[in-house]
Amino acid sequence: MEPGKKFSNNELIKGVKIGNRIVLEYLYDATLEQFKNFVSYYGGQSDDAFEFFQDVMAGIYRRLKENDLHIEKSLEAYILVSCKKQYIKYKTGNKGRIFIPIDDHLDMEKTTRECEEDVLKEKYKILWGCLKDLSERCRKIIIMFYSGYSSGQIAVGVGLKTPSYVRRIKVDCMKKLKSWYFKRY
């Protein structure tokens, strides 16, 4: 297998199975930078991207060696989607770094936009969970505030005497909400 050559999917799979350095370098060049951009977009570091990429490549190598992985579409796309899924799982739930075996039936049609939407949905789920944990008064103040109600209207709605007191309570409630959110996310 020659350097600088474009490989077929079968050549890539065979190259990974035997640990061909040229094929592995080709795959790193073809996919790692895209994944680094994805991780960077979500506030991660390039070292994080490299570690996740290494974990995924090790899992793919192991599974190909054991004939436990059958990739019908592009290996490059499979690697990229696998990396994104692992990173999203880490960012949305796994606080420790645990390698999760890659699914055989990974949805190769899932776009970056769909992955981003999954992350946003997970963030909203966490935010609403934190909001539900606040006191009823805090929850009502925050919801009314973000629904466009004035401090005077909120004061009447939650039974407080002055709008300035509503603003002070809202600041405290938002601190609690942010603290809980960032502990969970």
C-alpha cells in the first residue's frame, strides 16, 4: 500500500486489520481534523479529540481483528460518526472516560447537524431537570421572567411586595440553577 494513494474501503479495512502504518496515517489525516473541529465547536480541546479518536480507532482495530465488525459503507465515515457519538455520550452523561463498544448498526446517515441537535436536546433535558429541582417560587420567577413578564408583574404573580425584591430573588435563583446545571453537565 503506497503513501499518497486513495484507498478503497476494502483496502482500508484490510490495512487496519494488519496494522498497516500507511493506511492508519491515511485514516488519521482523512478524519482526525474533522473530528477536532467538531470537538472544538463544543468547547473541547484538540487533546480531547485525539484521545477519543485513539479510543475509537483501538475499538475498531480490536473488533476488525476479531471479525466482530462488518462495515458496509465508508470506513472513514464510520470512524467519524463513531467519534462523534462517543464524544456526545461523554458530554451528555458519562462523567468518566469509559470506552463504549461501537454499535454494529451505527446510523451512518446521521449528519453533524443531527448530532448537534441531540446535544441540544440533552442540554434542554438537563436544564428542565434542574429547573424542576428549584423551589416553586424560583421556578415560577424564572419562567415568568423568560416569558417576558416585567418584574412588577412577576411580583404580583408570586405574591411579593416589590419588583426590586423580585430581581434579587431572581439573581439567587439563577445562581442555583446555573450551579446545578453545570454540576450535571
